Amino acid sequence: MPRSSKAPSPRFEGEVAAWAAVGAGWRQLFGSFGDLGFSLEWHDFQANDPIDWARSFHPGSIELCLNLLGEGSVEAGNRAARFGNQTAGFYRQGRIPLSAMRAAGQTHRFITVEFRPDFLGRELSDSRETLHPLVRDSLRGEPATSGISEPAPLTARQRDLVMALRQPPVLAGAQKLWYGAKVRELMSEFFFVPPADAELFCHRQQRVALDRVETVVEALKKDLANPPTLEAIAREAACSPFYLSRTFSKEMGQTIPQYLRQLRMEKAAALLRSGSFNVTEAALEVGYSSLSHFSAAFHQTFGCCPGLYPMATPTQRAAGGKS
């Protein structure tokens, strides 16, 4: 999707400053707080050092984070939320600022959708009783209270919606209408909660599925060079290998081998950045005995061969060009 030729609105000046360190890794997708009451931004960057994510939060607004890749955390008082791969959640910065960090040594890809309080009031005032408490508090017009929701894994339908936000399948003249519809769809997906005493069967199934996905993730992270077999993980998750593989693909949007490769490439990139490992040593450390296979996988993940990493990545080039 081509970038807009318009300069960022004053509302976005803080965003530009907050994400200046990632260069081309941040851009506005669509939105106008003054006219529309919502905004969407795309983030895609490699973090060599921890990034203060909270600098981009705007007081009083609710921001929804659709997190595809990379780990981020948000803290409000004694509450903390962790955004892992393929998760989503929202937060509100009030009188007491939130603290938030993006982890170093990782690739981060996520979309944020920020909602102005009066926009939420116009759209949701007739649905107060079924709203998440944090959203409901935002409609009362009282001094802003800081808070965070509990991040939840993205469903297959939600992942499709996130990917569509990056490349809207409509002409430019129709994008205001299209994005407006999608923003309302996102509100319906994330801002409503069922009654506390009415856990549906599908919710229980979802919880079991997420527990099994977490079993896979933890098993793979223990030893990237010698990961357990699918059969061994399935025994630990108390289900068949076929069912576990299908569940993981549905919940995570990628197969178990694809996820393992992602973990290996992220670990290899961190080793190369440390300066203590050469390409061959990094490949062996994450379980690749073939240097050609490792180089092909690395290039597919980061867009450059491991011997040129990290200064050959687009984000690094952008940052280097500013110095």
C-alpha cells in the first residue's frame, strides 16, 4: 500500500517522535482524530534495544494493539499485560501514565488502532451494560483512569481482518468508508464481554485450545537445536498429533514447523547482533547443520543474508541514513 503524501496531523506528531528510532518501521495507515475520531498505525521494525512504547500513548484515548510478532508489555499500577505473538488487547492512559516496553532483540510487527473518547461515546453509548469495564469507564466523561485489558490470542477471522487493514481491497476514494466499517468491526470484536456467569461452551473450548498452543510454544523454546517431536508434544498436551497440529495452525496462523523456524531465526539474529557468534556458529546453535538452508531461511525472514545482518535490513538502513 503506498504511503499517504499528506504530512502527519498534529495529533500524530507525538507518534512520529516516539517511533523515530525505528525509521521506516512506523507509518500511519489511515485516520483523523479531528474528523473521524480514530487512527490506525502500522509498525514493522527490528529492536536492537528496548523501546519505550508508552511514549506514543495519548491520554484519555483507548488504543487497541493487534500484535502479530514480537513481545511488548504494558503496566498500569500493579497490573501488567504481556502482548505475545498473535495476540490483541487494549489499554487506556489516564492521569497516572502507563509504562510499556517493546523487547530488544526481536522483530516487531503490529497495528495499533486508537479511539478518541467522544467517538466511542457516539458509537457505544447504547451498549454500556455489555462493554468491557475499561471501555465503559471511558464513556462516563470522568477524569481518565489508566487500565489495561487482558490480551487474548487472535482468532483466524481476526488475523484476516488485521492483514486486510494493511492493504484495503478498495479504491482510495472508498477507504474512508471501508476503514470506518472495519474499525467498528474491531470494536464489536474486542470491546464487548459476556456476562461473568455465562461462559459459553465455545469459550471453554477456546481456553483448552490456547492451553495446548502454549504447551507447544514452551516445548519448542526449551531447545531450539533439538526440539521434541510432534508426538512427544502431543502426549504432553493430552491430544493426538493431528489435532494438536490443526489446533496450533488455527490459533497461531502458522504451522508448528513454521513457528519453530521463526523462533530459530529470531534467536540466530540475536546471536549475530551480539557479535559473539559468526554465521556458522549461529546456524549450529539454532539447529541448522546446512549453512545454505540456514541462509535461505534467514533471508526469507529478514530480507538479507546472515553475513550482512543487521545493517542490510530496511529499518537499519533508514536509521543509518539519519545519522
